[in-house]
Amino acid sequence: MANVEALRLILLYVHLIGFALLLGGSIAQYASGRLRINPAMLWGSVIQVLTGLGLSAPLRDGDEPAPAKLVTKLVIGLLIFVMVFFSRKRDVVNRGHFLAIVGLTLVNAAVAVFWR
């Protein structure tokens, strides 16, 4: 069982790196004054979805998160990915669109932390 727990911890670590890339990349772009999607945001969103899927696998004995929480996080994660992916080649992204990406990223983290 230790191998499964090690895998879960590695996935969680990479998931947090994806969060840092997504949020850090967006804050860096916002601070620069030029709202566009940078590679950190794109890779962060990809990493978040893929590792989130891995973390949602039933690897533990009865200690899985609630299915409603998993679906909520998946929908938010996919929405972020779609918003980032289809805006990645634009020279300038609409301010509301960009702030929605940042807001949804923070909401997704809040769901992970506070939904028990």
C-alpha cells in the first residue's frame, strides 16, 4: 500500500506545481500590464487537469473524496483549460476573460481545501 500512497503524493505534488504555474503565470502577466496567455498558464492548466484525473482515481481504501467535489473540480478545471487553450494565440486577452481564469483558478483551489 505504500507504493500507492507514494504515487498519490507524487501526483499531488505535480498538481500543486500546475497550480503554481497557472496562478503565477497569470499574476506575472497581469503585473506586466499585457493580458495574454503565457506558456506557464497553458502548461499549468494541462498539468492541473491531468494530475487531477489521476488524483481522482480510487487508489485509497474508502478515503476517496465525494463524487460531487470531484465533478465540480473537473468542470472548473476543464473550463479553465478551455479558456486558456482557445485564447493562447491572441495578442491581447479581454480583461474580464483573463480575470475569470484567475478567479476560477482560485475557486478551484478553494473547493479543494474547504469542501470536506
